[in-house]
Amino acid sequence: MISPAAERFLARIGEWYMRHICMLMAFSVRHAKAVFLFFVLLLLVALAYIATHFAMNTNTSDVLSHDLPFQKREIAYKKVFPQDRDSIVVVLQGKDASATANAVGRLQSWLEAHPKYFRSVYVPGGGKFFAQNGLLYLSEQQVREFAQRITVAQPLIASLSANPSLAGMSDLLTEAAQQSLHGNVDVQGLVPVYDAFAQSIDAQLTGHPRQIDWAKLMGGGLGHLGPQQRFVIIEPTLNYGSLQPAEASIQFLRKGLETLHINAAHGLKVGITGQAVLDAEQLKTVSEGAFTSLAITFGLEILLLIIALRSARLVVGVLVNLIAGIVLTTAWALLVIGPFNLISVSFAILFIGLGVDFGIQFSLRFREELFNGASHEEAMKRVSRGLGAALSLAAVAAAISFFAFVPTSYAGIVDLGLVSGASMLIGLFLTLTLLPAFLTIWRLSATARKHVDFPHFHRVPTLARHPIHRYAWMILAVVAVLAVAAIPAALQVRFDFNPLHMIDQHAEGVKVFEELLANPDTAPYRIEVLAKNLDEAKAIAKRLEKVPTVARALTIADYVPQDQGPKLAILNNLQILVPPFSLLMPASLTPPAPDTTQKMEKLQKNLQELAAKDKGTQGRAAGNLANALGRFLAANAQNPQALASLQSSLLCTLPDELHQLGEALLASRVSIDNLPTDLRSRYLAADGQARVEVFPKADLTNNQKMLQFVSTVLQAEPRAVGAPVMLVQGGEAVLGAFQEATYIAIVGIALLLLLSLRRYRDMLLIVLPLLLAALFTVAAMSLLGVSFNLGNIIVLPLLIGLGVAFGIYIVLRWRSGVDAAHLLQTSTPMAVFFSGLTTLSAFGSMALSVDPGMASLGDALSIALAVVLLCILVVLPALLLLFTPSPREEGIAQDEGS
């Protein structure tokens, strides 16, 4: 017990506060209509303000304090290299590299034509520079083999570039067949041409035209030397005032892909991912499940309130109080704090739990007083005297548990703490004013004043049927054993810092992202290092490549090809055989000439003769082509449209391929200075600072491997930044913030209880079950495989807030003069039970959500609330019975105003 002087001083403050609480409630009852009208007008003003000022800040970069060391490094890096933040990544893969390159080119042109939706577009390895110098990035042996293939195909290339038409192709193949027939000259490379032409003609006849791949026919063109999988990195236009900042850009992109025929139906595998897409998909699944979850929650809330209160007017009064609290808190937050963030908007979830609790406690106590014979006015007085202190203490304690987040470095949760803490005080004020006024205007009927019995709960030993003293020692012994056993399990609980695991794993963005992560060459999670200059960047890259978890480390210098001299010499020699200017043919084909049919018939005849003479591979291929030509001519000899369609199928890809070949033959020496500007700006700043890009060796969907990657790189280079560093160290900061806030909340609440109750023992009676509930909750989550994550970690403040409130109701009812053995026969524990059950139904419905993050929050909250109820309704009464005398023996019953 604290000193007598301090106790007298605190007692006077308590008496003064209780006197004003009673006066406030009495005023609300006497002037009920005026008070109710005041709140109606206030709510209308609040709704109008919300409608005109509601805003959301969905910028996730503002969630953590910018003063954190890794945040400072990240901000400094982003100032120099701001690219790829909140980007959209389109992954394209065609049947071959040439088809992929064509799709990439069309998509890039379309994106650049719509700056309203797309601020910038970057294609790694794309553009005129790589089209001209791409061969220099191959090995010398690969360049030599390419030159040999082009040399073999040179006659074909020369003829086609001079006359790129169906008639010209027929003349070329006729001449080649005649050389084989009469000159005994073996023209190399014709078998693939015959086969490709025959297949294309057959496809035309079946109504499914198929274009010939000239890159392959020319001995493996440039397109086949590039990757089959390509990337287009897009910086979308973002609206941070929207729940989905990039949604408009993403939807417009999807429509564009369909318009451009870049999809599976046209032989292209397309995937869309990137941080902007992942954020949009998470918010989409949250919103999709929100309506169903809200409907289930509201239905269960009303059902449980009906069961608990057994009065339509009480139920409506509690719901009106709850809705008014949410509206007023929202308006206050917008006025004082500003736009909500993705975390602070969840205050409504927390308010539902405690807002309903205030209403249920008030209503059941009010009904109990009516049953005991009090008039309406007298019942209200008794409620104000007997419950005012408990409600006030519970609200302030809950507010402290939320305000405890304000001193932390988790900026996003600071707003949640401010809003939720204020909501508790607003909820208390409404419960002491609006709810009494409502119940005075719409008074309970005579039937509603009767005793409310809960027969089903008579079967629960600790609630009604059996006196708790029969089980008190057994309960505490079992709890002590369980607490000791829970410690190892609690120590094994995991914190999942990876937000990727909070998104629907079946969503397109997640699947594409994980596919990229599985390949070290395409891993989106990369670490970056900002160096003072290029020389330092090279030294850092060399050092980091020795780290076991690093696959490779790149600087701008790695984009300068090695051994350029021998490669350029090979290409210069090839220019003599195939002059680049001879390949610059028109981009589109001219219509078939009038004599095209005759030339095709001549070709067919020569091919038939060759097939009859040559029984080898060439003869077989010639015969197949002759047969295909015969079927086509029989059906379409006089059909100009069919001839034009066939010419397009056979030759439409030729101009692009020849143009690419002509550009590639003009390759020149590459240096850092003549690298493309968009590439150079991503690795080298104007002031000389340089970027080192570090690729992981392992698949970073595994948290342990990401931790190893980040820790080993930071050991070698403490200046490292990037997504993996942000996730790991940001997760540590979030976890630290919640731990810090939890300690602050427990100490603050303990001090509040000590000053209010003025007895160490009574303070410990409330705090001890709360600590046990926290221990059992963490242990249960560990055993059930539920990890803490960035979404469900708010279970801790809710557990503290509800646990303290429930404990206060029980202890203050005991202090009012009710013996511990009979305490559970009163309305107070029943109100706690129904309040917890109502809140449990609200949060339990979230466990059914299709969104993994929301589902995990529902799981964690359900576990926490169930444990809190057990500790408050079982452990706390047992402690009261065994370790406290009767409250009347201590002379404290009168202090509580009852």
C-alpha cells in the first residue's frame, strides 16, 4: 500500500472525478433529448467533414521512421539512383528469342506513347545500342560460329534482300533445284528451307497461318543469340491518395497487352509483377474478403448482442454508440493527424472490440439495477457510481496501451496509437453521455426489466453452477504448470518479416515474383551499395563476390564487353561478304507480282524432278514442298488474297531479321562513355557516385536464406541497402517497436492501476493474468504454427487493452463488496464473457478471409481473445479468492461508490 498522505490525495482526486462522472451522466439523463440532438448534429458535421477530407497515404516508405540508420542509407541511395521504386515488371517469353524481342519492341513503343499512365520505361538489353553491339557480349567462339553460319547462308541472304517477294523466293529455290539437278552442285542449307516452307503452306491450307522464323533459317539469327525471357520495367503513375496507387496504370497495361496481342493465345507467355503489382494484389484480396468478413462480423455481433442483452433497445443503443464512436474518431483523426495510412486505418478493428465492451458492460449493469428494483433514474445513478470508475479506468488503461506506440520508431504504428488511444476516450465519453440519453428517450419495457437468465452457462463450472472455491487451488496449480511449460514454446515463436508471405500465393504477381526469385540471374531482391566513385565500386564488387551467399556483383564496368578486338575483326571480315547496306530492305512487302503463280508452278515442277532424282534427305524435303505447293495451287492459284497471305507467312519476318543483321554488322568498340544513357544512369551518377548491384545465390523466398544473405553482405559492406536489407532490418525495427511499446504499456498501465487502486496487490491482481495471457497467447501461436507478421502483430496492444479492461471490471466489482466466491454470479463477468465473445466473433471472421495477412490477423486475435477470457474469468477469480480477504473486511467497498 502506498503512503497514507498519497492515498488521501489520490482518494480526493478519485472522489472529484467520480462526482463529475455522476454529474455528467445525470445531465445526460435529465436533458436526454437535447443531448441526443447534439450528438446527431455533431455526427452530421463529422460525416460531412469525413466526406470532404477523407484521404489515405498508401506510401509504404513512410511507415518506418526516416531516422533509422538503414532508412538513412536507403534515402541517400534513392536520391542518387531513384529508379525502379514501386515499379511494374512485365516478364515476356515467346517461342524463341526473336519472337520475344518483337513483343518487347511493340510493348515499349506502346508504353512510351501513354505517359499519362507510365512515367518511364526501361528495357534491359534493349534499344539501338544492344541491337548494334549485342554480338560483342558473346564469347569470341560464339561470334566466330555465328559468322560461319551467316557465311553459309550468304547466297540466300543476298538473293532475298534483292527481291523479297513470293516470286523472288520461287525464282531462288527454282535456281537452287536446277543446280542440284543439272549442275551436280549441292546447295547447302536448303533442307530446313524446304521443310519450313512446306509446313507453312500446310498451315495456310488448314486455316491456321504460321509465320516462318527467318532467324532460324539463316543459321540462327541474332534473335536466337539473345535470351528467350525479357523484362520491361515500368514506372507507373501513382496516386497515393488511393488505396491502390498503381491500379489505374496496371489495368491500362493489361488492356494494352490484349490490344497488342501479347498473350498466350499468340504464343507469348506474359507475367506481370513488381512491387506496385504486389501491393495492388494484396489490397485487392483484402478488399474482396472485407465485405464478406464485415457482413459475417456484423451479423454475429447483432446475434450475440441480442443473446447477451435480450432487449432490442439495448442492442440498438450499443450499436449506435459504436458507430458514433467510429465516425467521431475518424473525423478527429483527419482533423488533427491528417490522412490515414495503411496501418492507422485499422483502428476501427480495435475500436469494435473495446467499443462493444463498454456498451455491454453498461447495458448489463443497467439492466441488473433495474431488476433489483431501481427506477430508471436511480438505475442510471447506480451505474454511474458503480461502473463509472471501472469504465474510466478501463478506457484510460486501453488508451495508454495504444499511446505507448507514440515514442517508437515505427512511424506507421505511431498514427495507429494516436488514433486508437483517442478512440478509447471518445468511446468512454459516448458511453457516459450518448448511451444514457438514448436509453432515457427509448426506455426499456417492463418485460426488459426482468431478470435475464443464461441457462446454457450453468453448465460451465467457473461461470455459475459451482462455487469457484472448490477449484481455486487446482486452477492455480494447473496454470502454474502450464505457464512453466509454455515458456519454451513461447521462445520458439517466429516473426515473419517478409510481406510476400502475406499476399495470396495464387496471385499472378506473387507466382511470377517467386519464379524470378528462384533464379539468381533474375532475382528481384538485390542488395545495392552506393560507392563514392567507380574505382571504389569495382573494389566493393570484387570483395562482395567472395561472400558465400553472393552469386555476382555488378557495376557499370561489367557492361563493357571483354576481348572486343578479336570479335570486331571477325565482324569486319563478315562485312566484306555481307555488306550491311545490302540488307536495308523495305520494312513491308509489296503485293505478289502477276506472274507469281507461274513461278510457283515452275518451282513445283523442279522440286518434283529433284525428289525423283535424289532419294536422300534433300529429295525427301523437296518432294514434301512440291506436294504442298501442288495442293495450294490447286485450291488458290487464281486467288490474289491467298497468295498475299502466303507471301506474308513466308516472308513477313524477313525484313526485320535482315535489318537486325545489318545493324549488328556495324558493331563498334564499346566503352563506359558510349553506353546507353538509361543504362549508365542506373549505375553511374552525374557526380561520379557509382552503384554496385549484388545478386543472391539462394532463393530469397526463404526467410532464413534472406537473413543469411543480408547479414553476410552487411558484414562485408555495412553501407549496403536494397529490398532485402529493408525487409530484414525493417522487420527488426517493427518487432523492436512492438516490444518497446509493450513494455511501455505494461509499465504505464501498472502505474495507472497503482495510482487508481492505491494497492500494489490489486494492481498485481490485474497485471498478473494479463502477463499470463500474453505468455499463453505467444505459446499457443507457436504450437499452432501461427507466426507473428507485419499484419497480426497488432494483436499485442489489443490483448493488453482488452485484458486490462476485463481485469479492471472484475477487480472493481470485487472491491464494491461482492465476495470472490459469488463474484461470477453477477452481471460483470457475464458482461466480460459476452464482450469477449462478441469481439472474438468480429475478429474470428477475419480468419476466413482469402487474404493471408488478414487471415493470420484473425487467427492471432482469436487465440489472444480466447486466452484473455480464460485468464480473466478463471485465473483472476481464483487469485481473488485465495489471496485476498473480503473487500468489506478491508473497508474499501464504500470507496467504489456502491
